[in-house]
Amino acid sequence: MFEFFSTKGFKSYVKEARKILDGNWTGRYTKPSPTLYPHQWNWDSAFMAIGYAHYNEDRAIKEIHSLFGHQWENGMVPQIVFNPEALGNYFPEPDFWQVPGGRLTSGITMPPLHAIACLHIYQHAKNRRSAHDFLKEMYPKLMASHRYLYRHRDPVKTGLVYIRHPWESGLDNSPSWDCPLKNIQVEKTGLPAYKRKDLAHGVPVEQRPSNEDYDRYVYLVDLFRENHYDETEIYRQCPFLVQDVLFNSILCRANRDLAEVGKIIDQDVSEVEEWLAQTSRAIRERMWSPERKQFDPIDLITGEQLPTATAASFMPLFAVAASQKQAQLLYERLNSVSFCALHQGNCFTIPNYDMARNEFDPKNYWRGPVWININWMLSQGLKSYGYREKSDAMKKDMIQLPVRFGFHEYFDSITGKGYGSDSFGWTSSLFIDLVYEYYDEDRQALNWLGRRKSRKLKDVKILNEVPGVIPSPAADLAPKLMSSIGELKDMFYSMDRGLVDYAAMKRSEEYRSYLESVVHLKAFDLKGLVTREEKLAFWINLYNTIVVQGIVELGLNSSVRGISNFFTHIAYDIGDYTFAPDDIEHGILRSNAHPPYRMSPVFKGRDPRRAYMIEPMDNRIHFALVCGSRSCAPIRFYEAGAIDDQLETATRNFINSSEVVILPEKNKILLSEIFNWYKKDFGHRRDIFRFLRPYLDQDEKAEYLAEHMDTIEVEHLFYDWNLNH
Ligand code: 9WN
């Protein structure tokens, strides 16, 4: 296996993302989308600034300034700042809100992400001095916005603030609000006349909130308007008052960052620290549901928790408010089939709603699709608690979604298809942030490998030596080994949680007995393998076996990237010779072809192992080896008698997975890096297309490829180094 962490190719997508942001930029703020959302939105602006911070500090600062330029006297930062030049295309606009003083804003707020964005701007600033001035200017405004929340949205001092409209949550039609909204009795005749405008921009109705939802949204706005936006009155009368997990978690994290901001500019931060302590305690103690082992919002009208199954309930990870024990339980749920586990096929990172529930809808807005902003926050939260592998896998998925499917508002959690608006602001800006961070981590990883030589195995580590066990010949050794590996997988790998308990595996009796059988490879007579089929099955199985054993022995966390020379420095002694995974792959199975980016073949000169090369090579082996791609077929036992069918199936599965994506609308085909690394085996573009053709499901995309073989643009996807289990 060839190991190279490739980031090439993203630059063009970063360019595309920047172009989208340029297109949505109005000179003062960035529209969330070109037509659906023409005004300035509260938390969108924070997400935009986070992306801009990497390459256009000035714009990041202007974005925040523009929003806070419309902060209310009571400190509230409004959900929408309307652009007078863009009125007429959105509902509701100022004529409907009628907020005091004729302000051009809505009369509600949104999750307070701005302290987080301001700190991020400062941390990435090239011009530290002007960023310092920016923090000085923003600090009192941010303080006023948090003070507003604690004063007006937590009147009985619980440490948790309430939202009074689903739009304030940012997740408008989240299933979490079904119950409290249903409790609002709306008489159609009592509602002011209104016309939805969100359905006039080409987004299908099934991807947007329902009319029943809109009636209630309007009902609540009407109530605020009638009460002249008086918070005390609204608190008395509003039928929707919810302490939301996402809102409070963001506030908690924003307090943390605001305290940091205050310290940078030498302020007394005791008030913020008090808020931080109160809210994180209240999240931990009052929002936690011990029975459901999750965080749930609290409905202040009924006084009850609202049992939910949305991604918002994991948000205390982002706040760093969950205890270690709570975080572990959250992780187990988050990394399960309900929310797309590591290595699980047919899903893309965390959807907004439990995929196992009846109400789950992969297309409808906040009722199932994947949202980049939610995943961005959760991946940071997971990293803070040490769930690095999951956090990294999420980052890759977040990068891959727009690369494969475009810069959409949200994505189908099963197919990845983009929905809602295209050219979406925060998808573009957070993509930029992720790629910048990814490049950075990549650079650090490479430096780290260079510096820390100890993570390289110095000598070849023979994995089939057990003191006291004498090798003896056995003809059915290979099938025995595979069934023994299968047993280990059944016992120690949990598919729904995506976890492998390597430590327990290593301690187990089953592993000991597996080790004892692998010793006998030393007495195995390779000449006993006569037919091409026998040889193929034997070597593929052996390759897959040694990789799994290598991971267990070296204590790697299911990714071979933990050791820089993994594929050359673990080996089995077989008969008179030693074989590392690279010897098996490139020497035997690829007929001694050069490993990619290496100058010489693995068997040099008269290496006697050349006698076992399989010629001609069968390029389908690439889809049968434990290749590290989550879309690979699971490790299976290959049998000489069925090897051709099995390789056909493995190839077909791979080619129809997300490793080969045809995008007719972009005249592009995205191909796994495997086709790039192994040009020697697959040839160049036309040869690759010819190879793909018989395997591709016969649909319009396959037809498109057949008709555009000469003009279609090829791009390569980056490689996921997590093992396929
Ligand atoms: C209402 C702008 C906003 C996001 C929200 C998202 C959606 C508005 C709408 O669009 O809400 O605020 O009209 O649907 O739910 O999170 O900020 O992108």
C-alpha cells in the first residue's frame, strides 16, 4: 500500500468557494445565499467571518461590524439585518416585523457565535495590531449581547437562556420543536395574511418547512409585534419558550472565548467567567437526561424536557460543558448507525436527526440532512474530548461533500446530494476554514513524521513468531487463518459503534490461538500453490491478515497512518522468505511493478521471491486489498474456487460507491486516488473509462460518461486512511 497524504486538488475548490463568497458579498455583509436569503443573518455572519479570517481579515471584520451596527439598545443582536435595496424577495421583512424605532431588523435573535468568530479572527490575523483594536472595540458589544441574554432570557436565573421562536434556534423545523409547536392552537382566521416567499427560488417544497410550521412562525411574530417587543410581556404570554441545547452550548462556548478575548485586552473577566460556570453547570446538570443518556432541551411552558434525537443534543461537546462520562456516552450514540458511524457505508457524517427514527427525512431541511455548520462545531467538540479519529473523519466528509456535490445549503445524509440553495455562504466559508486547517495539520503531520523518527519501525518486525511454538506444515492454513481473523472481528469489532477493541482483542484467547496458527506459515510450502486462482486467493487473504495483525500488534487506532513505514516494516516469514505487505502487494500481486512514487521495484535483482509473482497482474486486486477506504468491500475471505466472481463483486462495489462520482452538470468525474497512484495498472483516462464501463450501474451518469469520454474532466479524491473493517 502506498501512503501519501494528498491535499492537492483542493486549491481549485477553495477558489470556487471564494468566488461564491465574492458573489454573495454586498460590500457590507455576505448574503447566506444569492437569492433565497438576500439579507444579513446573525449566525451566518459569524460563520462567514470564520472563513474570511484565513484570507481576507478586512472582510471578516466588516461582516461583524455590519451586524453589530444594528445591535439593539438592550444588547440584542438581531436575527436578520435587512438590506433596504434587497427588499421584496423574502418573508417576513420589516413591514411585517414592525420593530420599535423603525429599525431594519427582525425582532428575535440567534445562537450567539460572535465571540467565537472574533477570537478566531484575532488568532488568524496577519495584522495583530489591528486585530487587537478590533477586539477592544468588540468586547463591550459582545458583553452587551451576552448580558441581554442573561438578563432577558433567563429571568429566574437558571443559568440557561430561552429562545422564543424556532428561528432563534437556527434549526427552524427541527423535530425538537414539533411538540411545543403542536401545543400552539392557531386559528387560521386569527392570523395576519402572509405569503411565503421561500418557495419561489426553485427549492422543492419537501425540502423546506411545512405551511403548518409557517403558520406558527407567523403567529409568534404577530404576538411579539402586538407586545411591542417587550421582553417581560413576551415572557408572560409567549406559548413557545424553550431552553435549547444548541443555543446554550454555543453561548457557553462563546463565554469561554469571550473570557479569552477579555484577557487579551486586559479586561476584568469575572462576569463572563461567572456566566461560563453557571451555564456549563446548568447544561451538565439540568439538560442531561440520565435515562436517555443525552442532553435534551427544556420546554418552559410544560416544565418538561423535550426528548429529542437531533444532532443538537451533542452540542455540549462544542461547549466543553459535558463531563468526561457524558462525553463518552454521547460519543457512543453519535458514532452509531443512528448518526453515521465511522466506516459505515451509505452515509456522510452526522445528519441532523437520528436516521433510525420514523420521522427521519434525508431531504427535509433540519429533519435529517447533513449541515456543514453543525458538523464543524461537533468535530471541534469531539477533538476537545480526544475523539480525534472521529473528528478527523468528519472533517474529511465535510470537505468531500461540497467537492463532490457542490456548495449547497444542506446535503442528503445518505447519497450526499446537495439540497436547498446552492452557492451557500457558510458551506463555502467553513469549507475554506476546514481546508486551511487540513493543510496545516497535513504539514504538521509530515513535520512530525520527519522529526519523531521513533514512530518509524527501525527493523522489520516479523509478526509470526511465538516462542515455543514449532512451525509445522498444514495445507489448509490460509482458510484457517481467515476464519480465525473473522472470529476476532465478530468478537471485538462493533459495527454500529465503529469501534475496535484492540486492547481486548490482544488479550484474548482467540487472538493467542490465531497467533499460534500464523506461526505455521513458516513451514508453508509456497510451491504447493499451483493455479493462478489459488495464488491470488492466498496472497490477497494474507495481505489482509497481516494488515489487521499489524494494527493490533502496533496498537494503532485503526489507521495505518500511525506508523510511517507500516507497509514495509511488518512482515511474515513464509517458507524460506520474508514478505512485508508491500512485497505482497507490489511484488507478488502487481508482478513487481514499482510502488507509486518509488523509483525501484520491491524485488530487486535476482530476488528469489520473484518466482512467486502472479503474471499477468489482475488490477481488480486493488478493490480486494484492505485499502483503507471506507467504501471498500469489507474484508472477506477469498476462495480459489470463487475468486473471479469475488473480485468482480469487490470491483463493482467499489466503482459504484462514492469513490467514483460522475457529475454531468460539471462535466467532471471524480476518481479515487487509487486510479491516480496506479496508472501503471489502470492506464490513463480513456483506459480507466473503458475499465469502469462494464462495472458502472447503467444509469444516465454512466451514459453521460460514455458520451463524453473525450471532454470530461478528471479529478482525484483524497484517500481515507481509516481501515475498512
Ligand atoms: C430563517 C440563513 C438562515 C439560517 C438558518 C436557516 C434558515 C431562515 C429561513 O436560513 O432560516 O431564519 O428563512 O428559513 O434555518 O439557520 O441562518 O441562512
